[in-house]
Amino acid sequence: MVNKHDIKKDFKKKLLDSEVKITESILCWRYKKEKKPLPDKEVLQQQSRIISEQANKIVTGRLKNIWNQIKYECGKIRNKGDN
């Protein structure tokens, strides 16, 4: 029987791998556009993984800020109703 946690973990890994592949194709495009030689496949994959991780950290941080702002605004509305 398949565990829900395993499905979620597998799905997340596939998404992260897809992000890295997309980032890798964008890096290849950029190297070609700037007429620079492509680095080795391993270096390109490492760069792609680093960029993807940084992007995820930025998005996560911004989403946390948005969520905190929503909770703050809801709290203000709730407090107005108590008066």
C-alpha cells in the first residue's frame, strides 16, 4: 500500500527536478545569448540547482510575508467587530 507521505515526497522531488531542468535550459540559453561556452554538464546542473534553491527561498519568504499580512489584516477586522 502506498503511503500518502511517500506520494507527497515523490511529487515534491519531481517538481524540484523539473525546476532544475527548466533553470538549466534557461542557463544554456543565456550562455548562448552571451556567446559564452557552455560549462560541463555537472557544473551546469550544479548552477541550476543553486539558482532553483535560491528562487525557492525567495518565493517562500515572500509567501510567508504575504500570509503574515493577511493574518494581521484579518485580526484587525476581527478586533473591529469586537468593539
